[in-house]
Amino acid sequence: MANLTHKIGYGFGDMASSMFWKVFSYYLPFFYANVFGISLVDTGVLLLVTRIWDAVSDPMMGAIADRTRTRWGKYRPYLLWVAAPFSICGILLFTTPDWGYAAKLVWAYVTYILMMTVYTGINVPYGAMLGVMTEDSQEKTVYSSFRMFFAYGGSFIALFAWDPLCRLFAETMGMSPQGSWQAAMIVIAACCFVLFLLCFKLTREQLTSVSEASLGKDLEALLTNKPWWLLNGASLCFNLFNTVRGATVAFFFADIIGGEQHIVVFGLSMLFYSGLFLGVGEVANMVGVALAVPITKRLGKKSTFIMVDALLIVFSLVFFMLSPESNAGLLMMLLLQVVISVLTGVMSPLVWSMYADVSDYSELKNGSASTGLIFSSASMAQKFGGAIGGAAVMWLLHGCGYVERPEGADVLSMAQPASAITCLWALMTFIPAGVALLSMLIVWLYPLNTARVDAIVAELSVTRRGRRAMAEAAEAAAEADKVDE
């Protein structure tokens, strides 16, 4: 059994990743359109086209990590090697050069591709570590829960602090919007660097997985792995659900809630802004993560996934019925954000734990572990979900006549047409509900239920013990030969 220090250390890794990822997912589209100064259409194309590289880089990184051999293990050393490039690329991504439009667009493409490349370089090996830290399926869910609890904690810190940080640098130090956004990212990047180093320091790889097959054989095994295909589809939908809602929030608050709305809670009045809405959601996500282990113990992973999807559909539709013009309506919006976020928090560790189950299934079926390759698809689904979601938000808003602000303009200075307002409501309600419905249908077909996974783990444990015994016997024979010589 792993100790608490290992689990906390493992959580620090996704705490760092999520601080960046949530800022990218929820604020980068708004940054490009209203601070950096490129159009909604160009932003959508950028977010989607750059995913072509991820289709190559993610599995390539997984295959490289599977074949890495160091005194620290296969996957853990990448936490040390890539931490600094990760932080630097995040700062460059939120840097606005004083150039013409075409040159700035090129800068946006280059920095975004660089950022996603180093994200792959650290996040794919980090995710694959779950497959070699324990062989117990339920303990993998515990590790995943620690991971997602810390991830949402990091997201809460980043999202809740983002607006205040930008205002601090703008108002206290007189920075431009471009400068204040870059300075805010420097603060976040420094925190991420330290967290990755702590993750490296506090974790250990407990198992030695075998990757003796050629890359071609590993890819062939992956492409014929039915549970892998279905889990990829469900994971893509899950990330799409989160990104569509999250990327819409900044626009929703700017154009529907407004910048000066307050809510009154127990007689206390507070500004109701996007960072509060998203930050409260991250805390609720943490509650959901804590509930994931007891719920999945009772219902199983597959049944829990389906139940959560069904509830997400219901509460997304209820959100549409609320009015932003009354204190009661705003409070209900915040309450539904809490409920929806608790549900997505329950689902988050399931996805990663189910990928570990798929890895075990593949090792038993094919006789060779391709843990990094399988977990690379989890990273790819996350990024494709983010890209498709972000691009969809940009293109739908453009198609519905959303009025873009000129560079440097007050983000609240322009009214939006009714068609754009309707689109924003749909992006917060009906569209995410449809995605959750698709996810539920996909998971219904997923074959690895609790009984099947338990049988795989038991059989694989016997196989691994036999493999270790053979390896120890071979080492003993080699030592004996040396003595004879």
C-alpha cells in the first residue's frame, strides 16, 4: 500500500497542470479576442488546427516514455526535466507583442503549439505514472481522487485569483491589459514550477511495467482495443462539456450578468464575477472528488459515470430557466454551478482510473504494457475536447453576430445583439446537456464493469508474479555464471 506522502505528492503534479489548463480553457479565448487582439474566427481556427500536432505528439510522447529507462523510473523524470520549459511557455503564451495583426497571429500559433508540446511532455508521463504506482484497481481510484482533489484546488487558486491579479497589476502598477495578463501568468507559472518539483520529490514508481513489443505492435494493439476507443469517446465528451461551459463563462458574465452585479448572501453583499463563479465551481469539484471513491465502491465506475451524465443533463437544462436580473436568480445560478461542479468532480478521477483499467486489460490481452501510449490518449482527449469546445464557442458566437471589442476597449462598453445573447445561453445549457447525453450513450457500451476489471487484475497479478520470478531466476543464473568464471 502506498503511503499518504506519495498520494499527496502525486496530487501536486496535476495541481500544477490544472492551474495552467483551466486558465487556458476558460480565459485564453477571451484573452485572444479582447486583450491580445485577434478575431473570434481566427481564434477558433487556431485552437482547432493546432490539435493536428497533438494527434502526433501525444502518442509519440507516450511511446517515448514507455521506453525510457532511468534510475528514477520511466515516467517520473519528466516532471524534473520539463518543469521549467512548461512555466516559460505559459508566460510566452500570455505575452502580447507590439506587432501588426499578421505577425501577432503567427506569434499566437507558435506560442500555443510550444505550450501544448511541453504540456504533452510533462502531462503524458505524469498521467502514465498511475499505472506503475499500484496494481490495485481501487487504489488507482484513490490515487486519481488525490490527483483530482489537488487539481481542482490548483484550479480554484488560479481562477479565483486571476481577475484580482490582473486588476492588481493594472490598477496598482499602471500596467496595460496586455501587461497585467502577462504578469498574472508569471505568478501562476512560478507556482507551477515549484509544484512539479515537489511532485518529482515525493513520488515513486512501485511497479516495473514491460514494453517489449515494437511500437508498431503497440499501436496495432491499441487500435483494436474496444474499451480504449469507447473511453476515449466518453473522455472527449467530458472535456467538451467542461470546456464549452468554462470558455463561455467570461463572455456570459461580460454580456449577460454585467460587471457590477452583486449578490447578497446572509446579508453580505459581494461582487458576482466570473472568477467567483469559476472558483466556487473548483471548490465544489474538490467535494465531488472526495465523494468519488465511496460512490464508485458502491455503484462501480461504469454505473457512476452514467448516473453523473444523466444528472448533468437535468441540471444544465434547469440553468436555462434562471433569471440574471434578480438576487434569487443569481444565487440559484451559483448553487447550480456548485451542483454541476460536484458532479464533474465525481467523474474526473473515474476517467483516469478507467484508463488505468484499460491499460491492465491491454497488458493481459497483448502481453506487453503500453501504459504511456494509452495514457497519452487521455491527454489527447483532454486537449481535443478543449480545442473543439473553445473553437465551437468562438465560431458559434461569431455566427450569431457577437460584437468583438477593439483592442484595448472596455469589455463592458458594447451591447450584444439578441442572437448573441441567445447563443450564450445555449452554450451554458442546451449544448453541454447534449454532450452529456452523448457521453452517457457511449459509456453504456463500455465493457469493463467491476466484475470484469477484478478478474483482469487477479489474472494479471499472477502473470506479473511469474514474470518477476523468471527475471529473478535469470539474474541469479547470471550471477552464478560470473562466480564460475
